[in-house]
Amino acid sequence: MKKDCGQQWWKDARYGMFIHWGLYSHLAGSWKGREVSGIGEWIMKRLEIPVAEYESIAADFNPTAFDAEEYVGLAVDAGMKYLVITAKHHDGFAMYHSKCSPYNIVDATPFGRDPIAELAAACRKAGIKLCFYYSQAQDWHHPGGYGYGPVPDEEKDFRRYLDEKCLPQLKELLTQYGDIGLIWFDTPQIMSEAHSREVRDHVKSIQPDCIVSGRIGNQLGEYMSTGDNRIPLLPYDGDWEVPATLNDTWGFKENDHNWKSPESVLRLLLKINGRGGNYLLNVGPDPTGKIPASSADILREVGAFVKANGDAVYQTSVVWDYPYELESMFLTRRDYHLYLNFLDAPQNKLNFVLLNSTIKKATLLATGEELVFAQSYTPASRQHRVIVELPETLPFAVCNTVDLELEDRIPVFGTLDVL
């Protein structure tokens, strides 16, 4: 079923920042000398930390290096258009000042500030859409939440959890911080369709334009959220998003240094955009509240390309019909424009096949420099080809973009080559 979120800002954005931050960040992946396997934010569940012991972490959680302007500034530098932060993850700890549960960063920690309020102000100032992650089904701190203790989820009083915590906290998030772009729900577990619908309707009753993410459960989300770090093989006819990590975890782990390179991030961004999706890329602040320098460096390097070549990223549409998977070139488009985002160009030429549309002009997008090009067609092999001459020096080391202005609104491609 085709999904349509109904919000043009999200369709145009194409690139957003995910922030996984909570009590788990303070543990940095280890508890009493044991390192959690896999992702850091699941440490409470995977190392079976008792609720009371996990609660005690809050007394030492004092992320004084947190700076909302720095978070938002990094998103701007990266070329991202929206920011999704974990207001409450599965561990049940609220990263804002919740009135309905004292288990929150203002009341339970020496930090005593509401970082969400500070982020809301910084986002408004910078023109970044503020969005919230909220774990609507799992809550390892509330007896009615899925995943709590040893009691099977089928035996939980989930209604109690919805009434005491989930629905009231969603109301707080949607009434205390201004306009919210979307609520990013996650892991619906065994939620009934009626419960998923109730949560969705609750959001819409407070902020009708707030998008409900694909993981609300029971196919009731307004766009398709893929599996973590998973890209559909083919374009998807509807709105969709890939949530992804910069290393191997979401929440901070001090021993995880398996960072993606800027080239890898650009490959993923352009591949996802070319297939019509949004790329939601995660950072995990450390115990002090600082975004790791490795994350920031990668995002800023990618951001330099994105900001100089924004027409090839933002407000782009899916490239439907090109039949080849290209290793070093990714296609994006707008009306009357096809963008060739290339990683390398042997002998300073781009050799691109199967474009049937007539090219009116070719330019190097980052600089506006007009480029010499030639189009040809070989009847025997039914092969259309365009060769674009490139300058000896290109603006970026990793990736560059050629803008082909076309006579056709949507590019027309030929069939596969017969050689």
C-alpha cells in the first residue's frame, strides 16, 4: 500500500539527523565490567540490569557538555533539514521534563535542565524541524510496558501503561515545545490495531500536521520506515525513510569506532534519494552530552558537498526507469534536470549511457560552470550515449555533480544495451 505523509516539508527534506541519547549513554556500552553486545541503548535489557539498579544511574547522569545550539549547528553544517531526538526510549527514561513521570532528566538527575526545550528554541532559530522519537510499546520501567521484567507481554496491563504514561507523555511532547514535525514511533511489539490507531489518533487530535512514522504498527504509519540500515532494492512508490547509523550502534558505545567514511555516507544518501527516500542518519552523544568528534567530522565533510549541490539532494524525485546499478554514479532528479552524482571520472570524462532525452545544457552543479558534452546513438546496439567533458580540477575530492538540463520534464531512458 502506497504511503503518503501529506507534508511537503518532509518530502523535500531528504536528509535528517537522528539523535539517540539517554541514560544508556552514561554507561557507554558497559555495566560492571561487562560490555553489551550489539547496540548500546539496549544495555538494560541485554545485560538484564534490574530496574532499581538502572534507575540509580540517573543520580550520576550530568551531561554538562550538552549544547543545543551545537547539536542544531551540526545538523545545519551537515545539510540536514530535520532532527529526531529520543524523548523516551525503551528504558522508559524521559529526556525532557515530564510532569506525569518523575523518571526524567530534570527531576531525576543533577543536570536538572530540559534539553528538549533548549533544542526546540535552537531548531526554531535555525529553521530545522524538531521531531521526537517515542517508544510507544516497549517500556522497561513501567509494569504495563512491553519488555518490562520477566512477565510475558501477553500478560501485561498495557492499558494501564497507555493511560498512565504513553498517552500523557505524548500530550506533553505535543503541547510544550511548539510545532512538532513528526513522532518517530518504534517496535510496536504485539500492539493491537486498536491500540496503534488510538495512539495515532491521539497525536493527530493535538497536532494534525504532525507525521506519524511507519513504526506505529499495524500499517497505520504515514510513511514506510525500512529496517535499520536497509535500503530497498528498487524504488518504492510512496514516502519512505531509511534510519541508519554512522557506526554499529545508535546509543553511545566507547569501544565502537567502526565509522562510515564520508564517501560511504554520500553513497548511501544519494542512492536513497535517487530511489525516492529520506536518509535519517544517527549520532549518539557521549556521557557528557557531547556529539563525538568522529561523527561531527564525517557529517561536516558530507555537508560541504550537500550544501554546494543541494539541488541534487533536496526536493528531488525518484529516478524510476534507469535499468543499471552504477558503482560510482548515483542519479537524482528534479523536473527537467537529471543529476549525475559521480565518485570518479576516468580521464576527466563522464560516459553515461541510455539517456534518450535531449540535453539542453550541462553544468558542474557546485560552481555553475558550463560543460562541453556530446550525445550520440548507435542503431545497431540501440545505444544512446552522452559524454561530458570535465575540468581538470573538481570542487570535491569524494563526489561531484553534473546537472543535465533536459527538454523532457522526466528523463527518458532506453532499453538495456545490445552489444
